[in-house]
Amino acid sequence: MSKLVIGPLETERFMLKPMGMLETLRVTNRWRHDPDILNGLMQTTKPRSMPHWLLRGPLPRTRNRFAFAIIPKGEAVPIGAHMVRLQGYRSAFGTVALHDRDWWGKNVVVEVRARLLNHFFANCGIERFYGVVDSRNVSSIFSYRRLGFDHVGTWHRQKQNPVTGDIIDFVNFEMFRDQWMRGPFWKAPDEPR
């Protein structure tokens, strides 16, 4: 795929502002020390060093990884970020985290992810979105199910948490473009958001 240029996207409550590497580092830097976010993203609560974050963190890359700051309308400070990584045949993978706990449980992920799926399916040649979730992450599982993603399998005993020693299963979800376009969250590109 050629390099994609994506401008700001809008939902009912949020602006999704594309970020480069430096801005993403500023927005996600606190995540390196947040046990809840680290557990969701990396299945560990152990703080991550800056070199580790630069290598393995949820940061954009020029051709296949994009980061969007999630900013409530009328405000300037991001409450979190959603990353989209192009990976596989016409496929994309999403990662999201909200560091502002005042927004937890307020349907932010569903609203933001729906907008990103609409954009990528309509404009970027993507045919499939998928997600892999720690089976203990009930809120992420709920958001995938709420959006209509299919559960397509479970990787049992996939990983061991390096801090706690817990054995972790991962739940796999996917959504195809034609399926998405038949669902309740689809909005054609020219419709207002």
C-alpha cells in the first residue's frame, strides 16, 4: 500500500487528531508507568523504559502504523489514543487506551473505533479489522462485541505475565468490510459525523 495521509476525524463527542512520533510520545509517555494501561497493552504492570517504549510501544510508523489523539470537543488535552496498524493482507489491527479515568465506562472506545473503521474501510483499501485481547480484559471484549466483531478463536495459555506469573489466554476478534457496511455503525464517507 502507498503511504496514507489521514487528516483529523470527528465523532459526535471527539476529535481524532493524527499524531506523529514526537506527539505520540508526549501523549503516551505516562502510559509507560501506568499499571492498568501496561497490563492491557503488554500484559505486565512493570514500568517500561523509554528505549523499550520506542521499540515496542504503540507508536506510529510512516507507512503502516497510525496514531490518533482522542480529544473531547471543546478541549485541547487528549484523554487517550487509538493506534491502527496495517498488517496482513488488506487487514488492520487496532490498539486503544484511555489514560483519563473520568472517561472510562463512557463508551469512548466504541465511538472512536467505529469512526476509525468507517474511515479505513471507506478510504484505505482495508477489507478486515481484527483485534487480540487478553481474556481478562472484559471492557475490551465488550467493545468488540458491541461493535459486532465476531469471536474467531482463543489462544489458550498463550503468554505468561512476567511479573505475576499468571498464564494468559487471548481472545481473537475480526470484522470484514462487507459485514461492517451492513451493520448499525456504518456511515458513508460523505455523511456528517
